[in-house]
Amino acid sequence: MQAIQNKRHTADFIFSDEDKKHLTSLLLKVTSSPFNNYPTFLAAIQRLAKSDEIPTSLREFCQKSKKRNFVEQPYVYLKNCPVDENLPFLDWQNPREQKLLLKKTHVGEGFLVLYSELTGTPTLAYRFGGNGDYIRDVHPSKAFQKSHTSQTLTSFGFHKELPIRDTSPDFLRIMGLRSNPVNEILTTFVKNVDIINYLDEETLNVLRSKVFHTPFTVLSVNVDKTNILGKAPENHAIIDDFEISYHEGRTEGTTPESKAAILKLNACLKELKKGIFLGSGDFVDFANKYCLHAKDVNQVADEVAVKQRWLIKTFNAYDIRNFEPFFVKGRYGLVNG
């Protein structure tokens, strides 16, 4: 399998220009919107996934991807993936509304869902996150420019998505649409198994104890008007087997020992992290329970371009049946949380 170096991590799969062009043309034929009519959009992608139009190399890679050892290989990285050729520029006062108004094609979104179908890992939406969309934007917004959310302009600490919820997704997939390389903004990540092997046994024992607290995100709390989420658990462990439930900057220790353990964990993350610059057509697939990821803003040469950086992402299930008890009635795939 061909591989190239991108910062400190190599690509696991690279589309040929021919296959990219072919798949882009197929995705352009899907004219329904994933935001206005997701069931119709999904049905079109499912028909495409079952057709003989899919490049054999992609189909084989996706089959191997789901069978990989998620503890040892929690992330895979693809390059030169199909994306929209003509992207609008969004007003960061309200980027989602601008997107709905101005974005006329959905090639990148189609590829995210196609990858999910080819790997047999259905896409999830969350009622109190991302406006209930199955495909979310990672785009700065003025209101949350300094927040612990994907809408921030600044670096964003290491975390597991929805770390303390029963409905935490099995996978996170991120696709780059626009990112100016004059700005060094990296998506960084660390394997959980490497964290466990790095830390001393005394620190690990503390991290395995229920002496930590992680509040819900400000975005979830703002949307949850009827308090369906309730209160975040008062105390939880960070490490359970190979799973790590943590959000740097939000998870707090409730004892002196747990506060010290967090400092050691943060130092470990900085030591072990690898990074990718996610440019247009770059794609990364994270096994959410077996690695932590973050955003590092290392250098900014063009501040306007930082406000225009645009990624999209999905949350996905290894086995959709595990999430069915949490679905909103009449909205399959939409988690009531």
C-alpha cells in the first residue's frame, strides 16, 4: 500500500487522480441534500455503495478498515479523496446558515457517508449537538471562537468525543474541505495503548479510580432546553481497560492525587502525539474509544484563512443496534442526547 509522509504520520490509502475524478462524478449525481432530506441522501449513497462503480481498491480498503485491531490501529488516514470543487466562503457569524444557503453540491459529505456504508458503520446524529445533523461542520464561529468546541479559533485539547455518555460514538471521521497550508493547524492524536504503556503504575491506578468530573459541553447544555441530558456524572474514571474518557481542559480531578494524575497525563499526551495537516481531500478515521485527538494551532500567518478553515465530520456506530434504544422516536439514527 502506497504511503507518503504528512508531518509525523503517513497516509494509509491514497486515491489515484483517475479514481478520485470518477467517484466525484458519481457523488455529484446525488442531488438531494444531507441537511434538508437525509433519508433520501442516504438511500442514494447506499445504492452507490452496492453498485459496481466503486473502485475495487477503496472497497477492499474499507473491508480491511473495519476488521483492523482498533487498540493497535485506532486511526487510518486517506488522501486525495473526492471533495467539492467549488466551495463557498461562509460568514463566521452564522456559518451553518450560510452553508445551507450557498453550498449547492455535497461531494465531501457524500464520501463521508459512502465510507461509512462501505465499512458497515452507520452514521449517527445527536439531538443536542450539531443541530441534529448527521454530517457536522468543523468551522469557526464568532460566538464560540474561544470555546472548548469545534467552532473555536484556538487550539483544542485532547479528548474522546462525548466522553462520559452512554451514547459516545464508536468512530469519528473527519474530512478536510479547506485549510490554508500557510497556517500550521494540525489534527493531533495519541493511541490509548501508548498512553497506558507510558505512564507509571501509580498514576494509572489513580486514573482508573472514580475521582474525576467532566461537565457537558456548553453547546449541548445550551440546546438541551428540557434537561434530557440531566447532570453530568459527579465522579468517573478516566481509564477503563483500553478506553480513556477524558477531555483536556474540561475533565477535572476531585482529589489532590487525581489533579496530579491529570498533569502527568497531559505531559504524556504532549510527548506522544502525532499530527496531520488536514488539507482539501484529506480524511482521517478515528476509533473514538481507543485514541484521543486534539487540534493544535502552532503557527498563524493568515488570520482570515483561519476563520475560513472548514472540515466536516461524522459520528459512527460499529453496531447500530447498541444505539437503537436511544433513538428519537420516528428518527432512526438520531440519538436523543
